Amino acid sequence: MASPSSDFNFNSMIGLCLSFYFFFFFTGVPVADCSTIGVEYISRLLEIQDRERAPPSVQIAAAYGTLNRLIPSQSSSFQFNIIPKEHCGGESCFKLTNHPSASEGGSPEILISGTTGVELLSGLHWYLKYWCGAHISWSKTGGVQLSSVLKSGSLPSVQDSGIVMKRPTPWSYYQNAVTSSYTFAWWDWERWEKEIDWMALQGINLPLAFTGQEAIWQKVFQNFNVTAADLNNFFGGPAFLAWSRMGNMHGWGGPLPQSWLDQQLILQKKILARMYELGMNPVLPAFSGNVPAALKLVYPSAKITHLGNWFTVWSDPRWCCTYLLDATDPLFIEIGRTFIRQQLTEYGRTSHIYNCCRIPCFPSDTFDENTPPVDDPDYISSLAAAIFSGMESGDVDAIWLMQGWLFTDDPFWKPPQMKALLHSVPVGKLVVLDLYAEVKPVWITSEQFYGVPYIWCMLHNFAGNIEMYGILDAVGSGPVDARLSKNSTMVGVGMSMEGIEQNPVVYDLMSEMAFRHNRVDIKTWIDLYAKRRYGRSVSSVLDAWNILYHTVYNCTDGLNDKNRDVIVAFPDVDPFSIALPSFSPIGRYHHANYPSPGRAIYELGDSYNHPHLWYSTSELIRALELFIASGDQLSETSTYRYDLVDLTRQALAKYANQLFLKVIEAYQRGDLPAVSQLSQKFLNLVEDMDTLLACHDGFLLGPWLESAKKLAQNEEQEKQFEWNARTQITMWFDNTDEEASLLRDYGNKYWSGLLRDYYGPRAAVYFKFLIQSLEKGDSFRLKEWRREWIKLTNDWQSSRNVFAVQSKGNALNISRWLFEKYLKGSTHSINLVQDT
């Protein structure tokens, strides 16, 4: 493993670490059998997918394309080769060996063999990680660290016998039904190409592919005498398509211009083409029963149910109460078949896996918890069988990929009802996503989903909120425990987050579980992660990461982490309804148990739920202090700057939560000077945090808005798309003059521009009413406050001011300044003296 080096100390150190790493993980380690009962059930589909995969030459060319985009200077250092599964004992795998020409000083140096293009790039990533000390993450989270990769001709050799990494289960799943709106809404092909590269490098071979389906639906419904004009109030706007697809709403943010439908279909064809070229198995949408209102007029005798309200303020018929076609109606199978076949006509091929965003004909006004009107198992079974018939009639080899979220929280789903649903489809034709397995694994309590194949998924993130959070121990052990459990039916691992481009450490680890056969020693892994992420070893930052591992990335309380920090989710309550907790010596305070997104997103009313806090804030501040101390050595790397800004933001956000409670405490005791002083300090903090966030491209509002406007064809569309983008991250859904959206702040973001232009002014309005209440000796005017901040929000949604798309400022200097100003010596208490 020794190699020439221009930085002897660093490479000697990393070589020593990697020698231990490979000894511990790859030599003499017993590897469990890759197969499970579940894999046997889906073996026929796996054979079909292998047979229909793109030719090896196409996959190899696609893999080289990714290599050239990632590290063009090394394009000749690697040779790719597609091999059959028989070379890996019948499993999917990659192999790393020294190229024969390498010993002669020639090029290429490393031969990477794999069963598909995805395996080739997984092998490349594994080599870059564990032989070159490199790191790959999303551009917004710091991007790639390739400075540790030696120049061509000097790459480290692998052991003489080579390395073989087999997948313990066949599939690595990616996305959530709502990721398409919270993250992908405004993406063009350039951004999608980068994401597909990232997917392949992370080993993902089963991604959702939901883009452009509205154009397909337009053509399908024309076959049933529903016109394009009839669909104007059916599709949601560009930022809300995920929820109109699920039948939660209709028309909100719309109508969709025809140009949008056309360009998204073109984009989808490019996405699918690249996924197929790399050997992926994209998951296409299937009919879930969600139909436009006009269909009821065309087919008056069809079994079409008018659903109830989903989070509109007053059941506004312009947006709420969608229509659902009963799966037992003959029209259901006909529409389902037509939709599948129309996709085949447009795309030319399929991977035979289809996903319904919700379980149709189980009426409910919640997300994916669709409760049947009766609990008769025979009734449930008949509905589910009809749903699958709609898929199978369009594709005889179809498999239904079902989100298992409904089993997580709904007490309706007892064993008889679960079995009725799961056993209504032939064995091997239904695969369930255990969507939240790192926190609430259903496989443990359901006898492995009663014999049905499932995928162990990490949900992790809600709504793309920015919060340092994770459960690394569960991620590094949960999939292994599930696969090795008795009578396991597990067939894959997955990442089912609602939004991406946050917490790169969590996704780096989770992606590795696609090839991990044994539990991961997280302490060892996190040390190597820190070295790879920054390209060198700095003891203080390693110590900081050890703290982060045991604090923010060790959430074991079983609660959903929905970011309700005061800055981004300002309380809409009477100040006297806020209970003031006692702050413990370690800076921890009470947190509420939040309902799941399948039920109420969060409780609304005259009460205040304290933001989720599961760790000592003093330890977090200590980690930040260590990060800052490492800055002189690491500040030139984007990965370090991202982490520094994020960690500083995290510490200041929790400080702001406590500062807000100090404002309320002063108000409740009638201390006007303290309220004025502390509220101004809070507003100054928001401004300062905006300055901090402006230091890295990953924390900017501007790109979100500008990418939305970029897709517009004219001024009218530009206004519509920008309104969609602004609304999703603020009010979210409808409101009246005096009642805010029930989903307000669900999509909140810590973005520079948003804090200064919206969150700060909103907080200022609340503090103004606090001060006026004390000055006049009156009660807090809650209705007036609501009216004013709702107007402020609606005005902001429609405004057109422009925000920066490129970062500015020195992250290290600003972080140091803010640490000194707010956090140094302030771990246990908040100084009432105004900082200058």
C-alpha cells in the first residue's frame, strides 16, 4: 500500500490508518451469506433486470463519463470492466485489482470490475475513499475533496489478491415521494446529471423517477375525455406537485403551463436514459386512484369518492378535497393500465418496479396513513389486489414498491389488517419500504412484514430542514441486524429523506451500508471520515467530530426531528401560554414529542412546543471551539467551511431558542427594559446569522429562487414560479387574513437572505407587540399580531427582490467573531448586557 508521496507525514499517517482499516474489515472477517428469503422471492425480477440491462459497452461508457466529470486528471488511471454475477458467486459486486500495466509504470493503474455501471462507480468511490483519502458529497455541502489523491502514475496499489465487495442485498433505494418538491423542484439537466453521478458513486441502483409524469397524465386522461383545460385545477404548482400527485391537494400554485409539462417530460427522458445507461433500475409511478373532478362528470356511475380536508384553513374547495377512484371500479384498472403503457410508449423501457405515493381507495385526509373505512381483512385484501391488477395489466412483470409509512403510526394496522394488505399480492410482487427504520423499524414488530420482501430505509430528514442531526449507531448497525435476523426478508437498503443537501456524514455512512456485511465501528469510521473530508488529519477537528458523534449524531430519544427552532418557526402564541423550562447545568431543556408528518405536522394552537433538543449544548459549543481552532489549517477547503458554518449556525440557533425564552420570561414579569434589550439582541443575532450563512454557497436563498425563475418561459411564469418557491419555504399552504396556514414553516430553511428579509422582520413584529403590551399595560394582542405577520408573509411571497447566488465573507473570521460575541462563556446563561 505504500506509495510515493509529496506529503510524507500525511500519507504515512493515512496509510497506517488504512492498513488497520483493511485488516479489521477486509481480511479474515467472516462474511455472512448474501442471500435472504426475500431475495429468493424477487429472484425472477432480478433475472429480468439483468437480461434487459444496457449492454456492457454502454454502461462502461457512462461510467467513464462520470469519472471524467469527477476527476478528469485521472481519466486514464482507471480501467472499467463489466463482469457477470457468476464471477461474484451470483451476487452484484465490484472488484479492485492492480492493473497489469501498472507494474511497468504504465497507465491505467487500477482495474475496476463490476456487475453494472453502478458497481463500477461504487468501486471507484470506495478506492478513492479508502486508498486515496478522498471525499465526495453534494456541492452544497462542501462538494468533493480530492486534494489527497496523488497524481496519475503514483496512485496507491491495492493488495496483490485484490478486493472484492459484494452487495449483501440486491438493491440500494433512493428518494422519498416528496423529495421531488422539497429539493428537485427547480432542477435542470445540469443539476440532475450531477445527482445521477452522485447516486452511482454511492451505489444507488433503485432510485425513484417521478419527474415529468404530469405530461403523461395529460395524455392518459385525454383518452378518458378529460381535456387539458380540465386538468388546470388538478395539477399543483411546480413546488407542490408531490402533494397533488398524492391527492392531498389540487390546484395550489397552479395551473401548470404547457411549456412546463413539455420541458419536464424532456428532462425525464434524459434522466431515465442516464439511469439505464449506468445499469440502474428507476422506479416509475403507478396509478394511485387520484383523479380530476372532471372524470366524475364523464363517468357519473364510477365509484369516485370526494375526500376530506387536508390542512386547508377552511376546507377551501379551490385547493382541498380531491377525488379518489375506488380500486374495485373497473375504470381503475383501465386507467392504471393506460398510464403504465403510456410511460412505456414515451420512455421505451421499464425496470418493472412501480410506486404508488399513497395506498388508493383507503380514504383519509393525511399523508400516507390512508385508513380504510372498515377494518374487514377481506375488504382490505380486495382493494389491494385491485390496485396491483392495475399495474400488472400494463406490465405483466410489474412489482409494486409500497411505502410502509402507514404501518409506523396508525393503530388501525393490526396484524390481521397488515396481513390482508401484504398478502393480497402474489409473493415476490410486492416490496415494502420500511421508511423510518433507523427510528421506528417496522420489521421488528411485524414478523419481517409477514414474509413480504422489504427495504431497510433511513428517513432522517423532514422537508429539507437544516439541522445537524442523525443516529449514526443505528445507521451503522440497523441494516446488518435486519438482514441477519431470523427468516429475514430484507432485499435492500435505502435513503428516503424528504430533502437532501444536509448532514453529509449521515449519507456517506448510509450509502456504504449497501456493501457492508458487518456492523460498522463508528468511532473508527468517524475518525477516517474527518480525515477524508478535509484531506488531512488535524487532532482538534478529530476531537470535535468525536463530540459531534456523541451529541448531535446520537439522537436516541425516538422522536421525529422536525426543526422548530424559534428563528425559523416562530411561535404563534400568547406569551403567557409559554411555559418556561428550568435550564439544567448542561444547557438541556424539555422538548416536545412531535406528531409524525403522517398525522398533524405539528400541533397548532395557543401552546408552545419547545424545539427538539437531545444533547448538551455546552458540548456542542466545545466542538465548535475545537473546529475554530482547526481553522488556520483547514479553512482553504470548502468541506471545512461548510461544516464550520453549519456548526456555528447550530450552536447559535440553540442559543436563540434560549434567548427567546429569556424575552418571554422578562415579559411575564413585566420587565419592559429587559424585553426591549433582549428582543433587540435576538434581532441582532438573526442579522449576524444571516451574515454567517452568506459565507457558503450551501446556505443561500438566492439559488432556490433563481433556479425557479430560470425555468420560466415568460414574465408571468417567472412570477408564478417564484411565488411557488417562496411559498413552500414560508406559509406553505393557504391562509386567511387572521389564520395562518396549518403547514406554515414546515419547509423552513436556514438560508442567508431568508433570515434577514423574512425571519427577522417577522420576529420584530412579535416583539413590537410585546413591548406595546407592557407600555400600555394591556394584554398581548394576539389577533393583531397574527394579522400583521400573515400580511408580512403574504407580501413576501409575492415580492420580487433579488438575493445573492454566490457566497461572500470569510467563514472562519465570522465564526470566530460570533463565537466571541455570543457563545464564549455563555454556555449556561445569557448575558443581559447588549453585545457591541
